Amino acid sequence: MRRGVLSAALACFALGAFATSVAAQTFPYDHIHVNVPDPAAAANWYEKYFGGRR
């Protein structure tokens, strides 16, 4: 019993020792497409509330 617990602990330690930190990868968005009935009004709204620019 003690040997099994020791083996499991050693296996967990070994797996943790070789684990690496992985950062989330994001994609750079530089523009979006908006499908609205009135594009000019939508553009004005985004400029006003989100600080967008044309």
C-alpha cells in the first residue's frame, strides 16, 4: 500500500516538474464588419460610445 502511494506521488511530481505554462493566444483584430440597416448612424454610434474613428 505504501509503495503504491509513493509511486503515485512520484508520478504526480514528475508530471508537474515537466509541465510548462501556456499563455492564451489572441488574434489581433484591427477592424470588424457591421451589417446594419443604416451604416452611417451605426458608425456615428460606435464613434460616440466606443471612441472609434473612421
